[in-house]
Amino acid sequence: MIHTKTDQTTEQSSGLVFDENTRHHVLADERRRTACNVLAECEQYVQLSDLAHAVAGSEATDREPASTGRVGVTLHHVHLPLLDDVGAVDYEPSTHRVTPNDAALDELAH
């Protein structure tokens, strides 16, 4: 079940707070966790292609390289829309521009 932003988070004086169900849902997928880790290191926005390249590089093994194209497709259609819905990023699908929300990504990581 996907909740709205108001169902998933509450505002407190310290900032964004995710409920446990949302945190588990967001972090349950390894590719989404990797994307969050990459985005947490970004100073500003990143293009989808650059994010896909970084995530694919992190997933690659000696025996099996990850396909940047496939990673980009799943980021675009699955992971970034979900991260946008919970407020962890601002994703513009038309421009493929991903702007991380540092406070939300920090909250997810802890």
C-alpha cells in the first residue's frame, strides 16, 4: 500500500520523520538503498543517466556487469517515483533531473 506524504511522514521541529512502515518499504529494495546512498553524496541535482551509471557500477560484480540501461529504466519507473512520493527526492521525469532532499535521505539512513 502506498501512502500519501502526509500518511508517511510527520513534521516535527527537527524536520522530516518517517514512520517505520515507510522506512522499511523505501529501504527494502537493494537498488533503492544504493540510489539513496549515491544521492546522499550529491551536492545538488543529478541526471538520471549519471545516477543509473553510479548505481550500476555499485551493483556490478566480476562475473556479471550491471546494465546501466536496465538500472535507468527501473530507477525511472519504480524507484525514483517512490522516493519522490515520500519526499526523499524531487524527480522531474520529463527532464530526468533528480534533486535529493538531504534531510529526508539522512532521516532514512538513521
